[in-house]
Amino acid sequence: MDRNRAEEIIHRVLSLSDADETEVLLSTSQDDLTRFSGNVITQNVARSTDRLTVKVHLGRRLGRASTDRLDEDSLKRVVATAKLVASQQKEDPSLLPLPPPFTFSGTAAWFPLTAAYGPEERANAISRLVREGEKYGATAAGIFNTASGTMALGNSRGLFGYHRETRAVFSATVEADGASGWAEEVHRDVALVNEARVIETAIEKALAARHPGAIEPGEYAVVLEPAAVCDFLMFMAWESFGGLNYLEGRSFMSGKLGQKVMGDNVTIVDDAYSAHNPGLPFDYEGSPRQRLILVKEGLARGVAHDRLTAARAGIRSTGHSLPQPNTVGPLPLNLILEPGEATLEEMIAATPRGILVTHFHYTNVQDPIKLILTGMTRDGTFLIEEGRVTRPLLNLRFTDSAVAAFNRIEMISRDQVTSEAFFGGSFVAPALKISRFHFTSVSEF
């Protein structure tokens, strides 16, 4: 949906409301997915959705209602429903007035080629993967997804913002003789997806991972590839870098701004304007999204705020609100771990004995304040001896604090990779060499 049409619909909805204040959020998406398994395409779907949400204030009462239909009767109905919901609510003394207009900077998140990429192009990439894997008796599974969408936000105080974006994901898991390898690329511009590299990497890892052996659980030096590091960033975003978690004492950052929390070589920012992973230039309240320094050279510098947590903290919103009302609080969803100067090969060469991890599977939280995580290695786990990868390993379960691990980083790669997070958001990370990392058990596969 173009800007003019989105603005027309929002202005029409605002004109239908006689509430004290009204906000309209309009989002559209076109999601095209080709899924494959066992060397054949098993699903090819295209889904187009519209979603309009109306939020009204009646005094200090709030009501919200949504619809996926944009005809006149549906617009009238959703406004009436939002008002009815508000009329049944208790007064909320913390309810803030809607914000006035802001000026938003744009982000380079829309690429026409991605929006137009069709099922034939996706199938061609999958076909090349299958043909190459069959040379080694391997089978492939995964997805090739291209998507586009828009978001527009307007309110009765004159605020209006519009954003559009695209995204392409090619993810491949290859199985050979009971072992698996994995590779993935995520970009706004599908032209940047290096299909050949995904194919080559997934196959090479699967072949290298055949006939794995066990190793005793314990503490090892690790070299984590970027996708594994992104798991840590995801949980930092959800559990640690949000203003509500911070104010309620549920974050390792709580009460520690200005203090050392990570190694001197660690800088983490949230930046929706980065060319690596551009995102929304405004949040779901209409506040401009700021580039936010969270950790600077190991020092805790800031957390993400929406208007509500910012008011409690006595500062201004950083532009990281989710749709209101919510119980999660503000979140930074464009985290970037700043790069270092090493290569992955140099990290391996600098490791006398350790473990190389491709990525993790089913990672979850054991202790949200200490950020103790647990999960399994997956799709390529290898032993490093005397600076060389010597043999594949059975998958291992890790249990360790991400914060403690980020205090033990010895090397950081200069190359960064964008990865999608399981629970939402996408993050940019380099590879890391960590001096000590705790593995608690070994699997049978």
C-alpha cells in the first residue's frame, strides 16, 4: 500500500471517531514462502494481509479494536467497537495523552526486486541446492522467503508516519549420512542473498559433520559463528535491554548504568538506521526511533524506553515502544554487536583446544537476571585442536550466563552477519572467540 492510500484510510478513520483522542495503526504485508524437504518443494504459499487497529481514549479509559477489512462499514464498526471497549474499562491514572507530530528520518529498508521476487526465482535457488547436494548423496530442507510490508501510524493530534520494508531469507539444512549442516542469509535486498554461498556452506558443513564423536562435558574455549551469537543478543533484547525490565529490577543492567557489565571489547547498539539491518524509523507510539548505545566498551550506557517507562525514569522516550497497551514494555529489536578485527580463521588458529559452534537450537532462559541460557548446538559442532578443526562432535548442551560469556570474549571478527531471531527481531553479530564456555551434557546425535 502506498503512502497516499494509507494516509487516506487513516484520515477517514480519524474522521469517524468522536473520542477524546484516537490513534490508527495500519499495516499491510505480502509474505511469499517456498518450503522444501527431502529434496522436493513441499509448500509454496503467498499471503496478503491488511490490519487496521484503532485505539481511543475516553478520558482516562482506553479501548482498542482491530479489523482486517478496509471497507467503509468495517471502518465504522471498528471505531464503534474501540469506543465500546473503552467505555467498559476502569480509569487508568498512568494513561498518557497521544503524542504530537514528529519529524521522522527514513530508512533504506525497501527494495523493489525483493518485493517482486517470484516463486520461480526461489525454486531455481532450491533446485541448485538439491542438485549440488545429490552429488554427495545428501538431502536438503529449508525455506526461501521473500516478504514486503508497510506500516502507517496516525492520530487525532496530527501525527502521521509511514514506513515500508522488504526482507529475504534463504535458509538451508543439508543432511548427509546422518549428519547435518546449515547456512542462512537474511537481507532486505534479495540481490544481496548469496545463494551459492548458502548452498556451499550447508553442504560442506554436513559433509564435515559426518561420523561425530563424543567429548566430555565441561568448560571449553569456544568459537561461536554469528548465528550462535545472535541467540545471545535476542535474549539480551527481550530480558535485559528493555526499560520496563530495567525499572522493575529484572535486568542485569538494573542499577548499573555507568558501571562495567561486559568486557572492554564489547559495544552493543540498537540502530534502525544501520545499512546492515534497517528498521522502523518510529515506534508504535509515533516516537522517533533513536540510535541507542546500550553497552559501550563494557560499560552499561542505556536501555530502551517507550513514553510510559521514560516518564517513570524522568527522561524522554528512545522510540522503542511496542503496540500499546502491552505487558512487555519497550524492546530494542535492531541490536548490533560492533565488530572487531579478526577473521574466523584467525580465531580458530588462536585456539589450542576448543569447540566451533555453527548455531544453537531451542535456546531458552534459566535465570533472566543473570541471563543464564541453555540450549543445544546444532548442524555442525567441531573440535579445535592446536589451531585446527580436527573432527566433528556430537551435539552438546550449554548452560552459561550470556553476560559472563561476554566478559570472556578474547577475539571478535570484523565480518558481521544479520540473523533473524526466533522470538522476533533481527540482529547483527560478528563471530566470537570466548575463553571459557560451559557445556553440561552431550547428546546421542
